[in-house]
Amino acid sequence: MAATARRRRSNSPPVGPRAGARPAAIFGAGGSAGRRRRCPRGFPFSPLELLVFTSRTAVMLLPCVCLRGGCGMALPRLLVRTLHRAAAAAAPAAPDFNSFVPRTNTCGELRSAHVGQKVTLYGWVQYQRQGLFLVLRDFQGLTQVIIPQDEKMPTGDIEVKAETAEILNSCKKLPFEIKDFVKKSEALRMQFRYLDLRSPRLQSALRLRSRLVMSMRQYLCNLHGFVDVETPTLFKRTPGGAKEFLVPSREPGKFYSLPQSPQQFKQLLMVGGLDRYFQVARCYRDEGSRPDRQPEFTQIDIEMSFVDQAGIQRLIEGLLQHSWPEERGSIMTPFPSMTYEEALAEYGTDKPDTRFGMKIVDISDVLRGSDIHFVQNALSHPHGSIRAICISQGVRYLTNKDLESLKESAKSQFNQEIMEIIRRPDGSLKSLLTKFLGEREKSGLIQALKIQEGDVVLLAAGEHKQVCCALGALRLLSANLLEAAGLALRDPTAFHFLWVVDFPLFLPKAENPTELESAHHPFTAPHPSDASLLYSDPTKVRSQHYDLVLNGNEVGGGSIRIHSAEQQRFVLEKVLKEDSEVLSHLIEALELGAPPHGGIALGLDRLISLIVDAPSIRDVIAFPKSFRGRDLMGNAPDYVTPEELEPYHIQVSWPLEEKEAKKN
């Protein structure tokens, strides 16, 4: 569409085509019922179609400010050319979104400074009305043609005088409107993901992601000498950790494995003397139907030689501070640090959300002298503990139903009984426990938990870790209930980073507590202070592992690695009871002069979702999988024929229902 742009006049009247003007183009069908008409050349259009005419004096188009039935979303892509009369010239944009393509500007760039320039725009019709008025949209914004009614639009001080228009493609009625406020199901969005990508919300998230990754590359490679290395995707199974996807090979009975991380390769790069490695790595984990997880995801993967834990932490703090989006404010470094035991004792989790209080408090000493049976029973065990959280203003914001749901949650998830205590307006305590408590215990509880009038206390007694985990979960559930009831508790614009350190090196296996498994992975080095315990009592060994937590979400994890072949072999064979031959290549490399080394991986998807406050990591991934790991757009995974399986020496024994589905 060729046009002339001029400064916006708020009361400019719309100008229609002169009598006898020839039509330049017809823009798409909008799919609405109504009496159909024909333009002078005979092209049909309905009230929801857009027709552009030209004449010797040119036609001016107005934007639509009154939407009807989603017609704007069902209209085609179009080309707009504008001719400007004024003399001002705009400064060149940076970055240049218009290089290598015919357009001269995006629909979000034009301002009053551009008046007088000749420009070419490409985009979609966002709104149209009466076949004359439209707003043009692309990935960066909107341009109104010609008299905008929306004063807030950044391009609102220019208007476009259209002279010619060219149809680039037609568009049938869309399955949903491309507007953030229009509700559509998750399944529908993922089935038509290429349409969902047009939404401003997804566009903004993906572009922010791109800028952040580019800034990270610049910091690591240009400023600190890291080398970007691509590692293989087809590899072999790694002992421990998450389940891996298998890929058949043409050798009978042999399979590749998709790596859950480039862990072994980045360690081998350090043995190879690369010194500093970095990669935006694709990783794969066959974790089934886990909420807000993806079978394939992206990590910012980092490894360094001759480094300690403090060095890795300083690197990541500098990396995030350098690449942090300006529009999200600044972040302060260094990040605070907390041990695993402290996090568990105070927050009931190894990824605490420190944006709000409600910490877990140990009240064992306060109730030690009481006559309460379950309290005394808990304290009689070696790891017994009495702990509680205080919910500020709980009486005002929580209903009896809410309190019952909290107690039921603790019972069903952790097999943990919960007792509630309420402080009345007169200062007295209301609870089933009060008749067993003396004034000294009551006063001690009020002082230890800082209970105010109208507060609710949730108390648990039992094994230390179970009690802490149960109260930690109730802490988060209570926060959700309080915010749902109108109490502002967690600032969504605040970013609270936290290092969690000194994790246990090994944990008992859930299916067999007498056996041990790696708390993170088998390559993590023991804490220097606990190295001797590795050979005598491995259950007491702390690791040199560290997690980076943001607002209660783990966004990164890493460790200093074992660089001694002897120690690595001992961990695999004697502690974990694994076959070390599976990792013979790595152990052999460690025997050939491996330097001390360590690293970390940042979960890029999770990090971006927190930065943009997205409800799910699927909202910051261009083409995510569904909750069950399916690609609803391409219908993957899909069946293959027996002939396609034959080279891989695989036969499938189909269940009856699968046979029927395959036939259909």
C-alpha cells in the first residue's frame, strides 16, 4: 500500500473513495454473516472485509476502534507504502529490524520525526471497520491508518494516507483471536502454536529471551574468554539422574541415549585444556507427565578449570547482572547464601522463596516440659522436633475450610498431623492444646512465634525432615490462600536470588533406604572438610554442590567435580554400586592429568519465565510440548511402519487398543 503520512489531527474526518474511483485491492474475508456486496471490479466483500480504493487525490484510512466479531484477526497480511511530506528524518534504529527485507520500518517504529520520509511497511490487519479504517500490526507494534482514536499508541502522532495496496496472502477465519485478553484453551494454543506466536505476550518473551542469551554470550565469550563448544546429542546412558530417551541404532540391541546434560563432555573439555567452556545446550529428560516440565529444554551450560565454588558464584552473579533486562530493574550482588540444613529448617525446602517471612520456628524447648503426649513422643526420638509457622492475619483472610484443607494437605502428602492455634482479640490462645499448656508455655509460644492478635499458628511434631517439609509446603499453600483473599504478600516485581550450598553428597534410595544414590550426580566432589568421611561414613558427607534459587524456584545448579580417577571409581563402585565400565572413558581421562574443575548450568526456560512472570515455561518456549510430552501441532510422537523399524531390529508388540488406533 503506497501512502502519504502526515501529523495526526485529532478531528480529521474520514475520507472515502471518490465516485468512480478504481479499486486497488481487496483485503481478505472476515467470516461474518451479512449482506454481501461487490466492488466496482466485481470482487465480493462482506461488512467484515476490507476494501481499499485509490484515486488521483488518494484515500485516507482510519483505524478501527470498535471491534466486531474478531474480523481483524481473520484478515490477511498486506504491504503498505507511505509517502511523507514533511522534512524531519528519524535516527536509524538499533538494532536494524529492516535489513535484508523490502520494508523500511516496522509498524512500531514510526513517530512524528519520520514525517517526510518514504517508507514501506509489512504486517497484518489488526482492526478494520466499515471497509475503510484499519490498524496495521507486526511483531513490534501497530501503525494506524490514518486518524488514530487511541491516543496511547506510540505511533499515534502520525497518520497514513494510502495510495496503493497489494495483497500478499489470503487468510481464512482463525481458530481464535490473537489478543492476550481472549481466553483460549492450552490445547488449542499448542495445536495452532504458529498463530499463538503472533500474540504480543509471546513475541515479547521470545525477544527478551534472545536479547538475554546474546548478552550472556557477549559477557562469557568476549569479556571472559569462554569458548562456545557444541557437544554431541547422540551419546550413551549415564548412571543415575533422570531417565534418558533412547535412540535405536542399526546395530542389533544397541541404542544411543539423548544426554540429560553435556556433563561428561564439558568435563572432558577441561581435560582437553579448553579451560573455559560455554554452550546454549539442548537437554533431554524422559520424566513423563510432570507439571511444568519439558522433555527437551535449554541450559546455559558452563565449565571452568582451576576454579572453586566462590569463583563460579562470582561468575554467575556477574553474568546475570550484565545480562539482566533493564526494564526489570537492577539486581544486587553478591547474592545471599544459605546452607541446605538452614533452608530446610527455616523454609522446609531446598529452594526457599525469601520474598516473604512466615519462617518455620523450632519450639521444641518451649513445649519440652508440657504433658502433651504426641509432643513428648516426638521428642523421645533422636531426630524428633516440634516446629510451627505463624500466619499473620490468618483469622481475617483464612476460612475454616482453608484451614481444614491445609491440614488435609499435610496429612495426604507427608502423613503429618497439624494442630492449629489462634490468638483471639483479647490476647488468649484458642486451640485443642491450650488445656494442656501452662501460662509459661503459652507465653513462650507467643514470644517464640511473635504471635499477634488474629494470627493463626500451624504446629507439627515428628521426625525433623518430615516436619520441616510439611510446614514448608503449608507455608507456600498459605501464601497462595492469603493472596487469593486479597493480601499482598509476594511482590511479583521483586527478584530474590539465593545460593543454597552444602548439600548432602548422597541420599538413601526411596525404594531401598539401605542403599545410597547421588543427591545430584555421581561426578560431584565431596566437601574438603568431609573428604575422609567418604570412605568411613558417606551418609555424613557434604558435597561441593550449589543451587541458585530465584523466588522459590531453582534456576541453576552446579558443583566442583571429582578430578581424581581413584576417587571417582570409589564413588561409583563402592558407594553407588554402579558399573564403572559404563564411564571408563571418563575415568581414563581423569587418569591423564585432569585439572581441578567445576561448573554450573542455568535453566534458561525457567529463568525467562520468572523474569517475564509467565505462568508456565511453555509460555517462553517457541514450540513446547504438552503436559504429557506431546507435540499437539505436529502430532508427535507418531506411529512408524514395521518396514521403518526393520533396520533398527525392533518389533513392537501392540496392545489391542493400540492396534485399532494404528489401523485408523
